[in-house]
Amino acid sequence: MPPPLLTVSVKLPGRRIKVAHPAPGGPARPDELLPFMYAVDNAVIAVGVAQQRAQGRTITCSKGCDTCCRAQPVPVTPAETLALTRRVQAMPAAQQARVRTRFADGVARLRQAGLFDTLMRDEPTTSPQQALAVTATYFGLGLACPFLEDGACSIHADRPFVCRQYLVTSPATLCADPLSAPVAVVPMPLRPVGAMLKAATAVAGRPQLTVPLMLALVYAERHHDELQHTADARKTLTAWLENL
């Protein structure tokens, strides 16, 4: 039996939007709430895109453009590491083997570059300067997303918050080096990642931090027990909505 429909009103600058989507009731893991959260995020993104178009700008992202998928670290929430792991586990054997090999190769390169322990931290990075240095080193490795197939995302419907919200109006080629190129990122009115980290902290019992998508499977395995924690679904969703 599918979960009941939940309708929420989300406040944006100058307006409100209503979103209706199935959402679990009772105890639930944070990852089980992601489909509802993604539905809300999609509605928020649609508003951001409409505002850009109203100002005469064009979104240059499109299927087949994989520039941002070939170097960026893509920070994901702990709940998303479990969701991505379960997505991989559900793949046909041949595809799963390919994807797992890409993950393993990426993790090995991060270890060789001396970034693994820093990126798998349980404490916040000490300074913005250190975070920028780590990000620059990561970009230099040119690690393509393990889910990239023939220049397209193979898990598009289940892609993380950051992938959904990263849209640009500048030439797509600039996304290969966003640290120095004048990339025009579409501003989004809400921040679902930070809200998820805050909402999930109460469930996990400790502060939550993002981890690069490339380390999602390793993180989910290392924190397996913690990621199984549940809490009242509506309470977690309320906390998420309040922190957006």
C-alpha cells in the first residue's frame, strides 16, 4: 500500500507554493523521506528556473551535457549515501558491476591523493581556506560520476539535491572549472541540503555532514547502523521544512 499523500505549503520570497506527494507516516529513516523532499525541491527549482526565464535568461543545462558530472565533488547528505547505495544494489548485475568498479576506482584515486580521510571526516573542515584547497585538489583529479552513462545520468530521477539544484545560464563548458571560471549559477531560494543535515541530526544523534558522492558507498557501509535509525516521519519532515 503506497504511503498517504501529504500536502505542504512552502514559503518562498514573495510567494508560497503548495506541493502534494506521498510521504511515510510513523517511524521512518531519513532516506525514506527523500522522494517527498525531492518533490518539494523540484517545485522550488521550477520557480527559480521560471524567474530566470522571465528575466530573459536561458538554462544551458540539458541532457547530454555532462561537464559538471566529470569533475565536481557533489556533496551528498548521509541519507543520500544510503539511498544511492540501495539504488546501486537494485541495478541489474552487469550495470551494478560497472558502477561499483567506477566507485572503487574513484575511492582508490582519492586515497592516493591523500584526500580520503579528510573527506570522510566526522568533524567540520577547519577553515574555508582548507575546504577550498581540498575542493581544488579534488577537481584536479577529474573524477567522473560513477552513474554517468553515455554522457547522461543513469539515476536522474533519484539524483541528489546538489545535482538537482546546480543549473547555470552561462556556457556549459565553464562548469569544468567553476572555481575560476565566471559560472552563472541559477540562485535557488531554499537550501534543502542544510535543512536535511539539521533534520537528520536529531535522528542520528550526532551532527551530520556531507560527503562527496564518490564516497557514498563507503560512507553508507561505515555508518550502516547509524543510517538505520528511525524517527517519526512527520516530525523529521517538519524539521526539514522549517530549516529550508
